[in-house]
Amino acid sequence: MDSLNTGLKRTANIYDEMRGRYLTFIVDKQTFGIPIADVVQIVGVQEITEIPELPNYAKGVINLRGSIIPLIDMRIRFHKEEIPYNDRTCIIVTDIGSRSIGLIVEAVDEVTTISDEEISPPPVVSEDYTNKFLTGIGLVNEKIILLIDTRKILLSSDIEKFNEI
């Protein structure tokens, strides 16, 4: 029982250390952040196999050490113009539900700490509209970081399509 308690304490300590830490990345000259606890790994862009009948922002899949990882181009997901990938383009692998998903971003920026006091709620445009991706807006050293919820990047209907892959 003591080893179980020790393991639980260690897990709680790791979670506490990651609280308030975000991986920031660039999409169309804007800085976005996701909780570092959501990041599995970061890899460079590699050969992508296209899959028919996926949403336009789903670029296909990659084989990452024997695991098939579906990819989402974050520029397209955020309704920005598609651009060619280059040597700074990265794939951030994250877990959404029980599935690993790769987020294609223009560049990874840094890991930064953002305290709760530095985070404002997302703006409310109207009663009928709320931004489904944003969890808050961080302000660190005069730099605005749009914080997103990785679990809300995919629509539930899209998750079903990815699960079929």
C-alpha cells in the first residue's frame, strides 16, 4: 500500500510541476499555447499519407515508430490560408480522448509558464457565439498567447472518422 501511495504522490507532484506550463507555437503570426501535460512529443514534418473523405483540415496520417497518427493542419483548422510546409514546420503529437493526434504548426516557440493571474477569459462576442477552441488569453511579457483546448479541436463526428483509421 505504501508503494501505491508513493506512486500517487509522485504523479501528483509531476502534475503540480506541469500546472501553468504551456507549449507555445505559431500559426499565421499568432502565438497559441497548449498545456504541456497534453504534449506527447514534437517531431518534424514527414511523408504524409492522404486519407479520402476526411475533413479538409485533416491532412492524412503518418507512421510514427509503428503508430498511425492522424494529422490536423492547424492553419486550415483555424480557417487560415494553406501554405507549404518548410523546415520550421512541426508536428505536435497530443492525445485527444484515447487517440493520438498530430497538430501541424508553422513553428514551435517555447515552453512558458503562465500563472492564473496572467490569463483572461476568452472574449464573448455575442450570446449566440462562443469560441469553442479558446480556454483563455495569456499575457506574458507583453506577448499575447491564445490558449486552446486540444480536446475541442476535433468535432465529435470527426473523432469517429479518425477512430475508423
